[in-house]
Amino acid sequence: MNKIWLVIKREYLTRVRNKTFILSTILLPLFFIGFIFASAYFSIQSDSNQKVAVTDNNGIFKSSFQNDKSITYEFPSDVNINNFKQKGYSALLIIPKNYDFASDSISLVSDKQLGINAEEKIKNQINNAIRNKAFLQNNIDRKVLDSINKIDEGSIYNFRPVIKQGNKTEQSNSGLSYGIGFGSGILIYMTLFIYGAAVMRGVMEEKMNRIAEVIISSVKPFQLMMGKILGIAAVGITQLLIWIVLIIGLSSVTTIFLSPDSLQHVQTIHSSVGGATTGSSAAMNFLTAKNTFLSANWGLIIPCFLFYFIGGYLFYASLFAAVGSVVNEDPQEAQSLMLPITMPIILSFIIMTTAAGKPDAPISVWGSMIPFSSPIVMMARIPSGSVPVWQIAVSMLSLVAGFILTTMLAAKIYRTGILLYGKKVTFKEMGKWLFRKS
């Protein structure tokens, strides 16, 4: 055990003291935050300043179309499909007289795609106009219709989905559980590839540099493999904890600047000068989103995430170590041998996309039980709060059993392959090593 600890210590300190580790640990969260803000910014910019010319042959749409921040509707008389671009319009919406017939459908002409959001907004405007026309034809007063259109659905009712399990009742938030489950699954998915590949590269480097020969003279192959796996696992946990601390710190700083008192103060100032309160609304929306985020069952999610984060890594790291021990200097050889390992991980990701939205689907349940896919799939299900305790217990026990089994099998390949040079190893030959007696 002492020798394994020495290998763990060497692997951990060597990687943690590396400048690349320090920079990636600090810069990666900032990069993701910047990426999210940049995506949101460019998404808003791409939807802004769209001018749509409307040719209305019925005369009923002009009074119903409403401009917003991203699309402005105009009804010029001198614009057609040949000159709308020269007139400064992004698109031309042509509404024929008999728009309700398939032969005379409403057309949206543009020289490039406007985007899904823009097209959806235009269709909503058309639907509202047609619905308003039907109301007016049934003698509903225009003022009454306008007042109905201005009603916000949030002021009519308070929609509150609730989950009841036995005597326990709690509020449901499908969007939150989907986001947490999907994010957790992706993080474990990335971990399996990043740190699994790190184990494989570490084994390959020691083998190619003949360092393994020197180490094995005083350390058993199994001890060397386990020390390397656990050492890199400790690096991954350290990096994860630093990310959590950074995220909590950034969230706390943001909360200080967006406290309810400061928001109320800004709201009062804006109201007194008659200015817009868009910034205050955005800040309030941020606080609402944060409170919703904190309402998740983190007491269950965090321990389960740590278990599957570590368990999934240990399950696959031994297999990556086994591959690294048999690879020589040919990179293509490593890629071909990695295929049986990477395919279950990719399949787990595909199942996870279903499990995050449908946690009780049969494929989600079975995927969360099998050790090859349970680290990713089960974490996509747990935030929903609908996973029975017995399924979590079975999933955890099967993952532990799977880790023990893969480690035993990988150790048999590792102890032979680490000292084998100049020969291309096949799956058939590795299969023989598995049944060879010690």
C-alpha cells in the first residue's frame, strides 16, 4: 500500500505543479462564462434590426402586427420581391387575398435565412392577426380585443407544477432538472475522455521512455497501474473542487451587486426620472433564476455527482491504462484499441439526451443500471426527483462491482503489455492474457 501511495503522490504532484494545469483550472471556467455571455450577446445581435416589409392584400394585418426589439414591420406600397433588399428590408412578407387556401399560401421572401426565432415570431404575428380578424367578425369590440391582447398570462393565473410521492409533496421544475441533469451528464462525459486519455498517455509515455522498466523493478505492475489511476483521479477531484469554489465565489459577488435593496434603489431612481428599467428587470430575472437554481435538491445531487464522477472515472481509467500498456509508437494503433472503450461512452451520451427529458423511459432506467453507461445516464435522471432509491442503490452497487471487475481484467493485460515492445497486439492476444494464470 505504501508503494501505491508513492506512485499516487508522484502522479499528483507532477501534474498539479504543471503550469498547464494551473492555467486550465483558472481559465476554463472563465472561458465557459465568457462563451455563454458571448453566445447570448451574438444571439441578441443576430435577432436585432430586422426590418420586414409586408404586402397586405387584405388590409387586416396592419392593425394587428406589433413591433418588438428584434423585428420592425412596415407596410410600404412600392416594395416587391425584386427591390425589397435595395429598400433596406431584410425580408418581404406577402399576404395574398385568399391566404387561407393552400394554393395561395403566405410567403416570406428573403435573400438569406432569418433564423428560427425570427420566423417563429413572424408566424405568431400572422396567427394573432387571423385570430383578431375572427373575433372582430363575431362582433367583439376592438377596445375589448385590445385589452385582452395586453393581458399577461402571469397576471391571470399562477402555474405551479407539484410532485407528490407518498406523503411528500414538492414543487416541480422540469426545466431546472433538465438543465442540471444534462450539465452533470456532459461534465462526467468530458471527464471520462479527458482523464481517461490522460491515464493512457501517461502509461504510453512511461513505456516508450523505458521508465516503466525501472519502476517495475521495485513496484508491482498492479501497484503502478492503481497508483497512476488514483493519482490522476486526485488531480481531477482537485480541479473540480477549484471550479466549484470559483463558481460559488463568482455567484456570491454577483449577488452582492444585485441584492434586492440595491435593485429597489435602482428601480426607484429609474422611475423618478422616467427612464427604462430594462437593467433592473434583467437583474431581477437573474436573482429569480438563481433562487430557482438553489431550490434544487442539492443534498442528493452533489453526493451522487461525486460518486458517479469518481466511479465512472475509475471504471474506465483501468481500461484506458490497459490500452496504453499495449500500444507502441503507432498512434493509429491506440485509436483502434480505444474504439471498444469510447463507443459505450458515446452511446451513454446519446441515452443521456433522452434521460434528461424522460427520466422514467425504459431506455433511461436500463441505461442508468448498466455500469458502462450509469455514470452519465443516472446523473441525468437524479435531478428530476423521480428516481426510486432502490434504483440508485442498484446502480451504485453495479458500478462498484464493474470497477472491481474491469480493474482485475485490465491488470492482467497491463502487467504483460507494459513490458512488451515492438509487437502489435491484437484483441485476440489480449483475450488470451485475461485467462492466463498468474
